[in-house]
Amino acid sequence: MGAAARSRVKARHDPDQHLEKLFELYYRLTSSKKLLSFAAAPGSPARPVLACWSGALEPPRPRRGVRVAFIGGRGLVSKYSGIESYYEQAGHELARLGHEVTVYCRSYFTPPMNTHNGMRVRRLPTIRSKHLETLVHTLLSTAHAMASDYDVVHYHCLGPALFSFLPRLAGKKTVVTVQGLDWQRGKWGRIASRVLRWGEAAAVSSPDATMVVSRTLQQHYRQQYNRDTIYVPNGATLAPWRLPRQLIEWDLLPDNYVLFLGRFSPEKNCHLLIDAFETLHTDMKLVLAGGSSHSDSYAKRLRRHESEQIRFLPWVSGRDLEEIVSNAALFVLPSELEGLSLALLDAMAAGVCVLTSDIPENNEVVEGAGFTFHRGDQADLERMLDLLIHNPELRRQSAARERERIQSQYLWPAIARSIEAAYYKVLGWNTGENGTREQRTSGQIQIPTSAVPASQLNRAPSS
């Protein structure tokens, strides 16, 4: 066989690629939710008549598509933080439902392109500055959106919410999604924090509707501002296990490292995780993947702990992200402040046991499925790390419960339909029979089946 033939065989018939495709197929099949349907005949016991896979059905097309603009994040393609991941997933799902989604991106962040995953891309410049970058880009994006034919302008986060009244002057509807109380983040000074506090108030006073990603945020706005908001959480996709290819380059072994994924900023408490891990007696490694977000001095202090057992990786995305998450033994989120962490949801969706601080926003997601420790308590974090590192069966049971939680409450297609419903509401559109999916219940009882009984693992968060 010649060199060209060998190269062709390797490219098209590589055994590793074949095995990975099989694993992806098996994962999609086993992660789909089975439903057993029983005929509910009066006076007679129910008997099974059908077993089918849900989740494989395409959602119905909406009666009328919404022209919507996303403003507030850096852009698409690179998974820098939660907002950019939200853009990628929510925007794609909304486009798949038949809506026209335009994403305003910062020129330096998103490469030149006209469309991406069904979304239109509009790149605009900004000033690369900690305090001016979001302000300038949001102002330019808002001016452009006001002169365009959008039905809804959708702002993301507190700073951009300050501009959400402007498109209304041009007859457009506006929506704000609050991902967290950004003014509490340690990287902001007094003036920036004050501006973000104004953004917190503007998020419920300026737009036509406000969405929040957690019940905790919903309660906060009800108590502080006496205003109702729409609860629409972030989402996740049930991810397949990835063969450990890039891990070899990083000198990591599957199921033999603890993972933190996100920004290296003070409220994430990465220093607490490092200090706790350094006291443990284990062959596992600690991997921190991410980077600074206007917090270079903090990130530099963290990197002083880098060693053979404590590894730092840059931002990862795509298949590399799926690989490093799906092969982790444990995912840890020690934050003091969160909205609803997309990294946490991704880890749970990948079937990885999670350990988080017991702040209310984390408890909403992991209670009864994952594990928590007292926030800021290094001794309790050490205790839980030691317990989970040395108990692989406990991790396996927790991971199964977490995937079930994601499947039942946090899948992106369902989240996108909730966003769609909010758009229709502010527009005053009646979707009719073709706009929403209606679940037929008369004459049938549908019982979801689970591979892991709910009683098998029911650890409440530490109090």
C-alpha cells in the first residue's frame, strides 16, 4: 500500500474516530428520556402500550418569527464566559425555532463572518478598556438596533441594561436578562459598582420585560424593588464522553484530576480551592482552566502555586472543552457569587460529579444531586474533597443524578421556548395552536423512567 493510500485509510477509517463516533451514538441514545405510556381506561388497570424516545422530535415552527437582537456580550465563537456561551446556545436554538437572531459582537473578539449557527453576526468596534469597553459597544449597538427592523432588542447583564429604554423610543420592545448582581464582584471599584447598581434598578424599570436566571435573583427583585420578573434559567446540552486525546498533551489522565473552569477573579475563590487541595494526600491533580477578566494581579498570585500537581490551562472551547470536562473526576465551583453558572451546568450535563459552595444560586441546581461545602470554609472544603476523591462510587451515583436533573430542567431547547414565550408576551402576539408544543395527557399517563432511584443519593447541602 502506497503512502497516499495509507493516508486515506487513516483519515477515513481511523479506529479511534470510529470508536468515538460509537460512544457519541450510545451516549445520545442512553441520555434520551424514555417515556412509558399507559392507557388509562376507567375501571381497569393501566397497561403499557408504547415505549418511545422523547427529545428526538423537532420542535414545531412558531406561528410567527421574531426579529431579535442580542446586545451586551463580547460575541460568538470563543467561549470566554457565561454570556458568550449563552449567545451560542440560546441564539442557535431560537434560530432553529424559526426566529431571526442578530448578535452584536465586538470586532476584536469575533472573527469576520456574516452568519454563525443560524444567527446573523454584526461586528462593531469598541474601546479596549476595563470601564469603557462594554459601555461604548452597547451604545453603538443600541444606536444601530434603533435604526434596524428588530421586533425585540434583548440586553444581557446589568451594565447594558442601562440602555434598554432607548429602543423603546423607536417603537421597539426590549428585554433584559440578569445573569447576576455584577456590582458585587471584587474587580470593580466604587464608581463602577455604583453604575452597576443603577443597572440593577434599570433592569426592571427600563425594559418591557426582565428575565432572571435563578430563583434567588427573582426573589431579590421582588424584595428589593417589588417587581415581578420572568424566571428563565441558563441551559446545557447532554454532552458525550470524549476520548482523551488532548489530555495526553496536557499530561493528564482520565478520572484523575479535579477541575475548575472559569474566570480567575476573586469572587470565584480559586485561592481557597488551591489552599484546600494542597493539604490533601492524593495522586490526583488539580486543573484550573480559564483566564483573567480584568483581574490580572489575582491571576498572577494564583499561578505562583503552579506545580506538577496543580496545573493551569488557558481558556478551552469546542472539543477540547468537552474532553477536559467529561474526563474529570470532580468539578469544583467554590464561588462566593454566582448567577447560574453555565460551567456548572455543563459539568453536570457531562456526567461529572460536582462540588460547589453552598450559596443559594448553587443550591438551586445541585441540591439533592451534587455536593456542597460551607462557602469560604477551607476546612469543610478539604473534608468534602477528601471524601469525594476517595469514593468513586459516590461520585458515579451523584453524576447520574446530575444528568437526570439537567435533562428534566435545564436543556437548551426547553430554555429557548421559554425565551420565545417571553418575546411573544411583550409583543402581544398570540401564538395559536402552531406556536407552542402541547403535551397530550387525556387518556394516557406518562411515567418517566430513571436509571438511578431518587432515594439512592439524597444529601442535603451543608448548613
